[in-house]
Amino acid sequence: MTERGSTKRGLTECGLSASGSTRQGLTHDGAAKRGATRLGSTPDGRNPEPFSLYVHIPYCVSKCPYCDFNSHVAARIPEEEYTQALLRELRHYSETEAWASRPVKTVFFGGGTPSTFQGGSIGAVLDQTRNLFGFDEPTEITLEANPGVVDAGRFRDYRSCGVNRISIGAQTFDPELLRFLGRVHSADETRQALSGICEAGFDNFSLDLIYGIPGQTVDGVSRDLAQALVYEPPHLSAYNLTIEEGTPFHARYRQGLLRPLDEEVEIEMAGRIQGTLEDAGLERYEISNYASPGLESRHNLNYWDGGDYLGIGAGAHSYHRRQEDPLGERWQNERLPTGYMRLASGAGHAVTERERPELRQAMAECLFTGLRMIGGVSVLRFERRFGTRPEGAFPDVADWLSGGLLVEDDQRLRFGRQGLLLANELFVRLV
């Protein structure tokens, strides 16, 4: 899913942009406990639980050379037409068995650059969602924004229409590295955006940083962290840059024009990040994500915990699983915005691909997403869902346990310290 938590933003961690949960009315029961159980099914097997909604807005001012997300640069952004297609899609799904009569617990506007849209368009989507599904209060409603394409007035508009959390893509405060990454904003524009978020009354927001950038140093990472922490973000994501196939960075890498940092340097950077953020009161609750206690991302936790999510917009992915079905079903929308708008405006949806995973694939994904969380995977839930313990399905898990890469306590399976450092390498062996 191009949604946050399921695909990579040119980064090893699939958690894309961070989502911290909102302060207003949030319970403080901790990341590992949230979503630990499912409600009972209805007599016909439908899932009555609240679900997460992802809204993809694919337009960008420019395409970053490391980005493999479904994003598009357009001379004219067809905001009104695209918004109408989103509203049509919401109407369609409100009348389907899988989603009817189920409230929405989180909303995430991702992209692309959602902050290219006016507050009125964002508000129209939220009003339609409230009218058709209802909100499971308190609802976390997040919008991604890029510095340089949004001002304090726009942030106030977003807050007025119902957005209660902003995710800002700073990436780095180093001017040279911003240019290397192809970012169109400056460090000063990031600072202005962060000030604008606070001025607009957002008391919760998330800030994204990238590390492992060629030319970056460990001390440079420390300087980025210091500048970010000036604004006391309740949530911060730190993603390790990777080179994704099909991107300009990958072409330069194949030509020998781009050389990644040594792994030892990246490990040192990761250690510096964790130590600095934990000293600042931000707890690591997922491989790439840190938050003040109780302010973990409810939207991304739903992905990692295997919950249902509906994706609308160009290229958006969805997932739905009936209570007694261990596999579930995924589907994806048409990726091109023009094709998406044409299909959604006509049929009410724009689905072009559907997939029902094989059993082994579903088990691997359950472990992959669950082990991203520092709290790990519930062994009992895994066994109830699939009829076997994790090591019964994947013999490597037993080896990782005996070697200390994995730890089991309180019926939960989680990475140990060394396992977290090797997580990406271990994940590959699950698939």
C-alpha cells in the first residue's frame, strides 16, 4: 500500500511518513496494547470494528530522485475534479458490505503532497466521511505537508476543517543535503512551516528526518536532531535512505555515480538517533518511529497490527479481512490520476488489481509488520489466526530466538537489541 506503513518512501523502513496520534482526548494505554484484540464478528462474519481511512493525493511540485511513491508533477493540479472523485469513491464504499455501518477511527492524507490542496477540499472529504461512516471518537486525522508549499494560513484552514495532526517532511536541515535529495524547500522554510504549525494551534505533529544520505556524517545527524527538537515534536520518524529501483538515484547508483554510506556508519547514526530522542523523552515504539508516551501513531499502528484499512485515491491500496478468515483480501486503485478520476467518476471505484494472499505470505506479513513494533507480535493471536506458532511456520524464528535476535516474553515475540539492527536483513528471510 502506498499508504504509510506499507510501502517504502525510498527508505528501508516501510512506514513511510510518521503518524503520531493526536493529543486531544487520546487514551494513554501504550502502543503494544492498542489494537490487541478484535471485537466479535456479526452473525454473517462481517467485521464490525472501526477501520482506518487512507486518502492519497498524488500531486507534487517536483519529484524527488529517491522517491518511488505514486506521485505526479502536473502543470495544473485538478483539485476540484480529483476531490469529486474521492467523494464518489467514499459514497461507493459506504454502500458495500465490507465497510457499511463501520465508523472510521483514523484518517491519513498522504501523497504526493496533500498540502497542495486547499482546506476546503480536505474538509469536503472529511465531511463526506463523517456523514457516510461516522467517526470513532477521538479520531486521529493526519495530513502530510511539505515545507515551502504551505503557510500558516493554510495550516489554520486545515485545523478549521477537522485535521488535528500534521506530518511535516523536513528530511534534513542541511542545505547541501536538501539539494542532493532534490527537495524544493530550504531549511528556513522548514522552520517557518514548523512555526506555522504551532501558530495554527496544532499541539501534535510529526516530523520526518532521513539519515544515511551520501555525504552525511554522524555529527550532521546530531545537528539535524538538535534543530528538530527545538520545536519539541511529540512524534519523530527517522528513515534510513535506500536506493529504490526505478528511481533516478538507482540509475546513478548503477552508473557508479552514487555510493551509499558504509553500513557501520549507518548503524552508528541509528544509535545516535535512538539515544538522542530517548534522552528527549521520545520513546522508540517502532523501528523508525519515536513518540511521547501515549502519542504513538494510531493510523500506522493499525497497519502494523493487521487491521482493516480503506484506501481511496490514485494508486491507493486497501485491506479487508473477515473475522474467521486468516488471509483477507487486498486491492489497488488505478495509479494514474487521470485514469483514476475517470474510473471513480463512472463506476464509483477505481480498483484495477485484487489479491488474496497465500497462507505462507499472510503469515510472513503478519510477522514482518508486527515485528516492526518494539512491542512485537502476540504469539497467541498468531496461533489463533494461523493454527501454528511463528517458529512452526518459519524455522528461522527458532534460530533467531536461540541466538538472541528475537526475545519472547509475556506471550509476545519481539526483536532483541541486535535483532533491531539486523531487522531488514531478517525480514528478507521471511519472504
